[in-house]
Amino acid sequence: MSKIVTTPCGQVQGTACRLDNVTAFKGIRYATAVRWEYPTPVTHWDGIYDASKYGACSYQPRSFYNEEENLKKIFYYNEFRKNETYTYSEDCLFLNIFTPDTVKEGDNLPVLIYIHGGGFTGGCGHEKHFDVPVWPTKGVIGVTLNYRLGPMGFVCLPELKEEAGFTGNYGLFDQLTAIQWIKNNIASFGGNPDNITIMGQSAGAMSVQQHSLSPLTDGLFHKAVMSSGGGVSKILAAAPAEKHYDFWKKAMEHAGCETLEQFRTISPEKLFEAWNLTKKELRTPGSFPCIDGRLVTGTGADLLAKDVQHKIPYMAGVTSEDMMPPILFSMAKKWNGAQSTPAYTWYFDRQLPGDENGAWHSSDLWYWFGTLPNCWRPMEEKDYELSNHMTDYLCNFAKNGNPNGENLPVWETAATEKNKVMNFGEQPTGMRKPSKAKMILTMLTNKAVGE
């Protein structure tokens, strides 16, 4: 029988998984929420919770079409989701915990919580590259999670503000509730609630940054990692919720709704149709974190200038064929350079085997998670060695806020080394200065952009 753990919420039964000596607790419901209400944490269940299968993902554009027929999105489908089956629902607030088989309450292992990217409109916590991280084999408990996306997670309306006192960022509040749930329950799985790291990529990195600047998350986590999205930028700055009202009023019109109640009860498919029409008409993404006055209290640049970010260690970096690589790299460097705490910057340039797209946006995730065996690409010994280096650095960072360790090249902090960063990829792992000219050329000729 698979491992059973007794938590403050009740008993939960895990399952064997891809990795030997690792137990997966899949699809744990951490909160409930009806459409456009803030999440309510789960504090109790009856009986033994069956955590043998992943939970439903948030509705997203791909819920309503066949990805194999959408050539604009086929790259990431082939990379991360081909031959996989996903269930989509408004009931999507689930998380997954990966532990060593032998860990028990009181062992106090460090915990690494990952928030997926996807432009705040797509993705989930159990795509191929997240299933199953090698971190537990290196003494770190891993967590992935789902949160509400697109019009399910980021609507802003004055009627909703009247209801709750503020509006927007429902997806970010889902993430916050998941972190709180882990803080309150992870000791039962052998984790240390006082040694939690949060990590994210792309929109997930932007989420990590928002949590690192938020007064609501003080003391909830102790280190943060941002890949291809975190940092200081006026381009990606949050705007006040009120600035989003016109967009969502127009979406209500396209949905044929005159009241919030009507808008709240239309089908997910009609909601996404109205959202898509509005995006095309107003030429705006339409799903983005806003300044809600609670979780997000200002722009990243303004809050960083006020030095209100959590005083914890940080890691941040990009890939060489990233989206806008010189801009994202500058964002990461500026963030790390502004810290009074240890901060570590990386640059990933492994030209992944199998095609000519290089180190595209998200490509580093195969390596950070150690999930190369899940990938279709003809990975080489070099790739496995690189992934082993990267997961060692990451797990060391999760353990004590310093990525350095035995048999690893020394990773200098941003304060110590102003120009060189840790280079993962084509050359032996080590500190180097990336070519800004190459990054600019890449931005102008990029083949594989983000989802």
C-alpha cells in the first residue's frame, strides 16, 4: 500500500511515481473558490484523501481547441504536452507534493514550491517537464500547483470591488493560498515550514516577484528563484485595477451580459470567446496582475526603490534564445543588484539537441527539474551532467540560501561579481560575461517565442 500521511486536514495517501524512492501526493485540493471570489483554504477532509492522480487544470484557451491543429502553438505542444491528457475545470485549485519515500514528520527537509508560467493564460503544474522533479533525491521536497488563469483568474470589475473591497489577481491569491497551505501542512510530510523557497518561470517568475514584494507574504517563504520573467521593468509593470475596468466591461458586452451575475454564470467557453474578442478589438493581453492594494501594492520598480522586498536570498536568470533576452537579462541583473541579501544571477545557453531553436524560452526547465528522461529530444551525456549541476545548485540554494557546494564551480553573488554570471550550457559550468550583442541579435531573429 502507498504511503499514508496524517496532516492537520486529515489523512492523505500518496503513490509511487517515475522516480524510485520518491512518493508523489498528487492532486491535493488546497482551496475552493467560485468564479471571481477569492480562495478559501481547505482545512479538513473526511476519510483518506486519494492523492494518486493529478487534479484538473484551470480552463485556458487550449481547453477549447485541438492543440495539434493550432500551428501557432505547436512548438510548445510538441515539447511539453504531446500524447498527454489534461482535464480542465473551474474547480482547479490543486497542488502536488513530491517527497523521499523514507522522510517522516520531524525530518525538517527544505521545501521548494514551483509556480508555472504560461503568460497567466495557460499551463498547469504537471506538464511533462514538471513530472516528477528530482529534488527529493537530493533532499528537497518539491511542490507544484495549479491556479486560475486568463479570464478565470485576472478579471477586474467595479462590481467585484464592491463585493470584496478589492478586485483582480484571483490567480495570485490562489498561489498565495497554496503557499499558506504548504506552510501549515508540510511538516506532516517531513518538510520544514521555516525553510520554504518559491520558484517560477516566465509568468511564474513574475508571480514570485509579486509575492516577494507583498506585505501579505511576509514570513511565508525564505528564498526565491525567478527564471525568465522576474526583475525591474517598466514594460511589465502592473497597473491599478481600475485601468482594467474598460477591458472587462467590453468583455461583458461581447458576452451579451448586462450584470455581474449573468457574466458569472455564462459557460467557460462563452467567457473565453468574449475575452478573445476583446483582446483582438482592444489589442491588449487582457490577463495580467494589477495593483489591487492588498497583495500587489505598487509597481515592481517603485516598490524595489522603496526597498520593501523581502530580505531573503534570490536567484534569477534567463536563457540565451529567450523572449527579449537582453531585456529579461537586464531585469534579472537589476533585481539582483538591488539586493542587500545574497543574490545569484545565471545565463543558460545550452543549444538543445533535436532542432535549431537553441536555448528557447522555458528550455531550462527540463534541466532545473531533472526531467530530461520525459523529453523527446536526443539528450546527450552533456545534458545530464548539466542538469545534475543545475539541480545541485538549486537544491543547495533551497537548503541554505547559497547554491554553492562540494564539487561545483563557485557561484559568486551579484554584489561580488558585477559583470560575470553563472553560465550553464555549451561551455563548462562557470562564471562568464554573456554577449549583449548576441542577445540583441537573438531578440531580432528569434524562432521560438513563449506561449
